[in-house]
Amino acid sequence: METPSIDLLYTLTKIDELVWGPPLLILLVGTGIFLTWRLGMIQVFKLPLALRYVLKSRKSEIGIQGDVSSFAALTTALSATIGTGNIVGVATAIKTGGPGALFWMFLAAFFGMATMYSESLLAVKYRSIDANGQMSGGPMYYIKNGLGHRKYSRALASLFAFFGVNVALFGIGTFPQVNAIVDSARIAFNIPEVLSAAVISLLVAFVTLGGIRRIAAVAQLLVPFMAIAYVLGCLVIVALNLEKLPETFALIISSAFTGTAAKGGFLGAGVMLAIRMGIARGIFSNESGLGSAPIAAAAAKVKEPARQGLISMTGTFFDTIVVCLMTGTVLIMTDSWTEELAGAYMTSYAFSTVLAETGSYIVTVGLIFFAFTTILGWNYYGERCTEFLFGVKGILPYKIVYIFIVASGAFLTLDVIWVLADIVNGLMAIPNLIALLALRKVIAAETRHYFEKLRAESLRDKD
């Protein structure tokens, strides 16, 4: 006879599969497709401008409302999105759905860029200042302030904030990241779990108690460094196997539309499984449409909401179209996806087949950095959701609980809590997507106004 805990875990797992099933994935990608059409493929025609803005956004504009520079807001968002999903999530998608999953991951990210632009634009437009003088924004604020006095707006905003706090405390922000760091440090460097947990807790306490400015300062330092180092490692592997690149991309594209036959340790996968795994793991990695990243965007020192929308849009580009694509290419090019391996072990094996022990260290150190910055980013998301629900008086208790959970996370294997958090993570998207679609005219008007202004300034400069 099954125990109640097993029954509960089984039930929650089924609910999780339902929440992250085709309806939500279609809604997420469908919203991205709709916004791509409504905004005239902004992620294609305005990406060069967005990338220029990123390069110019390191310094805050003097006298502009906000807590941190636009670049700092971007790296804070990236600190939460460039995480274990870029290493473990990509490997899981390809191991389950085959190489074709990488194509659908790319496609979801492409349309997700328009979603990320839109939600970050709204986050800046409808942000407010809390009792401590800090910026507060994100879906809970553009739902409440953007949808006005509609009966459901406050309830919908509170629902999003409630989901956000729970995901931060019990999901993405804590347990998986701490376990990833502790396991990686123990396997690669033989560091005891207790020592790793103590160091992580002290570092998290030091950074997060300093607020958004300290979190952003650390993110600005670590995120570009770790992402560039990891991508360079991938590029070295690709360069050393350049002759395999055409067949790698051919396999990715063909598998996306015909499925993948069994090979080695891979059991085979149909097209629908490739689509579901690619889209689900891609969205889990870049969080476009889930509503988390706009919370960081709202803290930016920027005048025009559309400008920050463009800067934030590059986050999805960097996270999935660059980092995830690099990981996936390496996994497929080295045939590691056919081995009897999964998750981080598969990625580590792929790197070590070409770069020997150095490759394994690149993945391990990258995983540790990625996981640590995800803890910092999600701490801030949960803090802003807490402030929305309980006011500034709730911030310090929230941070204390967060640090305690981080400290204990290395010693807990609470599968029920993890599955529950994954469910809540998916549910975050629903109020956010409702707001995005309801405020579509605002998004289009703000975008049109901004680019008309840019054109007018350009003509004036020519005169």
C-alpha cells in the first residue's frame, strides 16, 4: 500500500504535468506570436538598436527615477534566468525530446523576446515608489495600475505576487540552486556539504541584505564574466569540431519535424515530445511570459519604458538564443546526448570529451556561478512581491526566511515542495499573460510613440 506522501507526490506530479501541458505552452508562445505581429517583429528589426542600448546602459542617467542603471537591471534579471536551466535544462530537453527540442527552444525564445519587451515596458510604465523610496514594479503593479479599477485587477495582482513569493522561497530561488552548488562542489572539489552550505548562506546574506544596489553590483560583475567564459568554452569545442557543424544543425532541424530514432542511450522521441520539451525548457530558462524578469526591469533608471523594454528583450536573446543554443550544439556535436547520462553530467561529459578535465571544470564552475546568481535574482523578485502583499514591513522577515531556507536547502530533499513550486511557477504566467493581452493597446501605443520620437530627433539632428 502506498504511503500518503507518495500519493501526494504522485498527485502533484500529475498536476504539474497538467499545468505545464499544451494549453499553457500554447498560451505562452501564442502571446509571443501575437505581440511579434502587433509590434512589427520588433525582435528582428530593433535588435541591433537594443544591443547598442545595452552597451551604452552601464551608467545611470543623472536625475532619472530608478534604483540602478539599465545595464544593472538587465544583469539582475539575467542573474535569475541564466542558471541551471542553461546547463541542466538544455540537457534534459535534448535527452527527452531529441535534438529537435533545441529548434523548438530557439523558436520559443524568438517569440519570447517580444513578450519580454512588452512586459518590461509595462513594468517601467506602471512602476511606483515604496515607503522606503525604492522602485516597485512588475506584473503585480501593471495589473493593478494598468487594468485600473476593474473588479478582478487587485485579486489578479495579489495572486501573481503570492505565486512569486512561493516560487522564490521554495522553488527556483532556493532548493534546486543550493543543491546544485553543494553537489558540484563536493564532486569536483571534494568540499563538504556543511562548508558549502555555510559559505553560500553567508554570501547570500551579505549580498541580499544590502538590497537591490548590492545585488545589482554583484550581478554586473558575475553575470557577464560567467556567461562569456562559458560561451567561450562552447566556442572552443565547436571550433575543434567545425566539420561536424553542418550535420549537427541538419540533425536539429530534421528532428524538429520528423522526430528522432533511438540511438545509443537515447530511447527515441516523436515530434510532439520534441516540441513540448523544447518549448517548456526554453521558457523555464528565459522566463519570458512568466513575469519575473520585469520586476528587475522596473528598478532601472530610465525615462522611456520602451527603451528598457528593448534592453530587457536582449536578456531572452542572450539566455536562450546564445547560451542555451551553445550548450545544445555542444551536446549534439559530441554525441553526448546518446550516452546513458542526464542533466549536468551529460553537459560535463560533452565538455570533457574535447577539453578533458578542463572542460569538466568549466561546466562545474559555470554551474556554481549560475546557481548562485539565480539565488540572488530570485531573492529580489520575492522581496518585491512581498512588498506588494505586506508593505515594506514584510521585507526583512522575508529576507531572514529566505536566508534560512538557503542555509537548510543543502540538507533537504523535499520532492513535494519542489513539484509544488514548479506548479506555482507555471501559474505565475496566467495573471501575467492576461495583463499583457489586456494592455496590448498600451504596449503598441508606447512603442509607436517612442519610435516616432526617435525619428523626429533623427530628422532634427540632420537639419
